[in-house]
Amino acid sequence: MKRMNKAIILLMMAVLCFSFYTGCQTGIPTGDETKAPFVNPYDAAENACLAHRFVDGICSQCDVPYAPSEGLSFSLSEEGTGYLVSGIGECKDTQIMIPATYEQLPVLGLMPRALQGAKEVTYVHLPEGTTGIGEWALQDCVNLRRIEIPPTVNHIGREAFSGCLRLSEITIPEGVLIISNATFRDCVNLTTMHLPTTLSVIDQNAFENCRSMTEIGIPANVVQINAQAFKNCDGLTAVRYGGTIDGWCSIEFDYDDANPVEIAKHLYIGDQLVEGVLTIPEGVVTINHQALMGITDIRAVILPESIQTTGSFAGCEQLEYIVFKGSPINTGDTRVFANTSLAHVYLSDTKDEARPYIAYLASACKENNVEFHYSDEWAYDDSGVPQLKPTNNP
């Protein structure tokens, strides 16, 4: 019996020794150096061509021929006139080349959620003839760096690119009217954004958390920018508007974080920085509430006779004086001059004529130590700057 026990003990020790040398006692591999090192399939080579430009079927950048990706899933459109990419299917490509046709019918675009969460994808090329990118179509494609969108695309759905962490540049083609809800939210490396002249609406949260953008160009046809469209875009230093100052004043900014100037602080009309004395042209009746908020380069504002609603100048830190050429009817909320250096308000009415509105205007200026100057107290100098008239004190 003792010999048997001794044999059993020796056998168990042998098993333990074998387990020790193979690493099996914990289930953790020992790190066999003969194995190939692990390569993260999501790390695309930095020198890979991520901006193909196909001319006669050959990329002018890297000479690679256009080869449609195989294995993608497709669904027939509701009208039956073409197909839409519906999923990644069995495709293993990291650079997705959407074919122009499938089953002898044209490919019309990407269905909602078509490539959602495809972490391996670094590049997508949509062929001429595609017309739409569906909701969430490329959401959370965390390694997508570039996408080529043809001029035939006229619709991009909500959150289509949200969570594309490595997307750095994109051009939206002419014909697109709306940047939908949260389209580029959390695209933290997006630095270059080309918006079409046809654009009219930037919807809520459209660029939220796009922290790498240093400037944004707003086309002249934009009439509405919704809440939190530029929330946390704290890298912005310039907003470039393609229209005129009266066009900018007419944009409807819907609630907080809608106007990117509040973050960027600097507004350009075309190539001209809005600075010094800002003269609003005659004919402008309303300055929408947030339009002029946060512009740090203006020292004075001259409002036309036609103005009825001034909007807010909150955050215009260097604003020292404002001139009303007409009788103001509504000056926005009571914080219209908050966080400014406003010290002088020049009115084109006498004190008696100003009685109907002076109390309201004074309420709007209550956070500032403001002096009101009535029409018989001041005049413009040769440079168009208001100057107080000399008093006739003995």
C-alpha cells in the first residue's frame, strides 16, 4: 500500500511539473516566441492611400485600379429601381469600394446602419450615381479616415458618421440641404469640413464634440442652426460666413451652443474679420438673438433706423459703445449686454422722445455702468465716430 501511495505521489508530481512548463496550470499562454507578433487589424498604415482619385479606373494618387469590393450585402430599393448596400456581409476589405451596379441594377447608396460598427474599415468610396447615405450608416466606424462622396448624393441621414473617431476630412457635395441631427457627433479628429453652398440647415448636435476643428465655413444659404450644433467644439478659433453681415444677422440660432462664434470668438464675412466698428446696414429689421454674441473683435456697433430687435451682444468683451440711429423697440433679454465693456449708448432721440423705451433699455444695461447720450448731446465726427458736444458751462 505504501508503495502504491508513493507511486501515486510521484505521478502527481510529474503531472504538476509538466503543467508548470507548459503554462497550463493557469490557462495563460507562456508567450511562445516562435509565434508571429499580434498585429492590430484596425491600425491602417499611415502611408496607405486614403484619398483615391480614380481617373479612367486608375487612382491618380497610388496607381491602384478601381476594384469593387466583393461580399457586401445588398437589398432591393422599395421602388425596385436599384440596390442599397445593407451590410458588410462577407467582405474583408478595409478599403470599401462600393460597386456602381449589382444584379444589373444601379447601387443607390447605403441603407440605415449599413456599415455601422465596421471597425476594420478605413476608407469608403461611393460611386457616381449613388444618391443617399442612410441613418447610422457609418456610425462607430472608429477607424474610418476618409470617405469619397460623389456629387449625386443629396441626402445624408442622422448620425451617419457619429463616432468615426479617426475621420479627419470630408467634403459634402452640392445638393445636400441639411446636416442632420448628430451627423458628425464625436468625430474628435475631424479637422477639415467642406460644406456645400446649397446647405440651409445645420441640425442639433451636428458637430458636437468635434474638438479638432479649428475653423468652420458657414455657407450663405444657411438659415437655421439648431441647439448644441457646435457643443464642445472647443478647438474652434474662426467662423467664416459666405454671405453678408445682414445675412448672418438673419440666421435663426436655436438655443445654446448653436452659434459657433460663441466658441471661436472671431467671425469673418468672406475673408474680412468683423472687428472695430460694426455697422449694420439700413434695411435690417431684426438681429436674431444669438447672431452677434461672443464676437470679441468689435469695439462698437452702429444700428440702422430700420432696426426693431437688436438680439444679444453678450460675450462681446470689447464692446464699448452702441449707436441707435432709430428708436429701439426691443433689445432682446435683460442680459443683452452681459460680459461686455459697454460704457456708452448713443440715442438719436431727445430725452423726452426716448421716454417710451429708455426704462427697458436701462434694464438691459443694468449690469453695466452705462451713460446714455441723447441726440442733442452728441454728433458724429469726420470718421463717423460719435463724439459728445462741448457743453456751454460758464
